[in-house]
Amino acid sequence: MEAREVLENHALKTTSCRHEVLGLLLSTPQALSQSEIEKSIDPDTDRVTVYRTLKTFLEKGLIHKVLDDSGATKYALCIDCGVNDHNHEHVHFKCNECGQTSCLDKVSIPVINLPPGYKITEKNILVHGICQNCG
């Protein structure tokens, strides 16, 4: 699917920044930080505009946050998410060689049974190892 079509399906106006950022995420298999995104799109694009674009994409269920051990928030495309159904509970994998973080959409996070009084608001599992490209 192309960026313009995805934006239309999520009732988002097509702007040059949205088109560029979404096109980059559609063509990149690994999660990207905001700074990596900024380096890969038009250098005249304002940093605040990129931030607002990412925030809008999060709110609309287009992307999700990926937390890895670098401390930087990264972003990856959502598979089958929407505004009211934002579900991305899958394992993330960080390669020890190339440093890229990828979503393993087919690997689910196991059920976690917490003691009474605790409530899960988000689950993240990061697995380290060697990716298929470096292995």
C-alpha cells in the first residue's frame, strides 16, 4: 500500500511531511527514531513538524512506539491497528551486530498474570541477539 492511500484510509490530510515519514516507515523493516527519520527525509522539514506527524500517527493507530535499551523511542508501523484498537503486543528484537530493532509481529507476548491490585497498561519485551541479515 502507498503512503497516500494509507493516509486516506485513516482520514488524514496528505502533507509533504506525513507523506515522506509514512513512505519511509513503509519502506523500512526496522523501527526508526525521530532523529533517524529526520536524517532520511527532506532536510528543510522542521523538527517540530516531524514530532507532530509522529504524534498524529500514534493517535490514529498508524505506528507504535518501540522501546529499546538505547533510551531512544523508536517508531514502527502497526499491523491492523486503528484509533480505537491499538494492539501491538508483540516481541521486539534488537540485533547485537547492526543495532537495528525490528518488530516480530508473529511472536506474541505471553500472558502475564499479576497479583491482585496491579493493572497492566502496556507490555514490552525486547529480545537481543543476531538478526537474519547479520547471522
